[in-house]
Amino acid sequence: MADRALRGMTIGAKSMESEDGVEFAARMKVTYECPLGHVTIIPMSTEAEVPPTWECPECGQAAALRGEEDPEPEEPKKAPRTHWDMLLERREIDELKVLLDERLEMLHSGEIYRQRF
């Protein structure tokens, strides 16, 4: 068994498989530049759809494809509806004030019990 051991090789460190007959995908280099002037070069497949913007790894701003015009601004995202928004769809502010006063009176009188957590 000792004569079959691979000396000087750690398990999982290197592959014993060769790259003979392997065809790599055709690649191209895509260059992006952020507003601060940081240049990022990304290797991509020639079949890939190239995005118009890429997040700059140095500053995090949106970097545009070099040589193209400024990217179109993204549409502002609609803010998610909150509980307050949904409540205002059902009731008016004056009605909510009356309900609040009624509940506070019930709480102070002891009609409803306030639980402590």
C-alpha cells in the first residue's frame, strides 16, 4: 500500500484531471467606468447579454459601459404600502382620533386590561 501513495500531494489541493480536449467558451472583456473614474474590466462570454451598468467594486456606484452614453435612469421603485397607509384607506383621521380617545378612556377606566410583556 505504501508504494501506491502519492507523496507530496495534499488531498483536494490539485486535480489529477487534465485539460486535454476541453474547449473553453469564447470570451470578451467588457469595460465599465464609474462616475469617480474607477475602471472595471469584466470577462464575459461572447454569448452573454452585457448589462448596461455594473456595480463598481471600489465605491459601489453604478458604473456605465465605457464608450456608451450615460445609462438610462432606473424608474423609481414604488414604496411598499405600510399598515398606516392601509388604515388611511379605510378610515379618516378624524374618525381615528375619536377611536383613539375612546380606547384611551377604556384603558384609564380599567374596562380593558393592559398586558405587560
